[in-house]
Amino acid sequence: MKEESKVQVWLNKDTYLGEGTLTGSATMMEAYQDIYGIQDEEEILKKYISNAISFSERMFKKKAPQEAIDKFASEARNNLSHCTPKIILDSGKTVYGCQIWWSKKK
């Protein structure tokens, strides 16, 4: 098993969540089940696509083109099998790399 690492975690550029321990990884499906309490795969898929579109529109400050949405949606089910880092904050809360910004503690 890989050695655990101490990390610093931010929700966004202005909100520091504190330190935590990088404990391994989870699939995006597992992360979404934990974050949102959704077990149904189709509901998780809808939430994943919705979150990605919202993030894109906030980042680029414009509506995502339908062609890009369709392409992302066609690949989304496969993306849910990809891994994301799992971090346990010193407060005890679990967060995932797909929902926060993090870096190794210096």
C-alpha cells in the first residue's frame, strides 16, 4: 500500500479547508455516492454531467456549446470509473480531489 501523505486543502482560492491526509483514491462513482448520497447509477451520471457543465460555464463565463455537452455526456459513463484522490481532513471530514484543490504539505 502506498504511504499516506499530508496535504493542504482548499475549497477554492479563498477558502482554506485545512490539512488532511491523502489516503488513496476512489472511483468517481464511489466519490459521488459518498458526496451526494446517491446510489442509482443513472442519477449519479446526471449529477456528474450537470456539475461538469456548471463548472465549465463558471470558468469560461459563457454557456457551454451543445456540441461540447453532447461529447462530454457520451464519455461520462466511462469517466465515472476513473480515480480521484481521497483525502481525510484533520477535522475528520472526507473530501475528494474532484471537489477541492489540494497540494502536498510543504
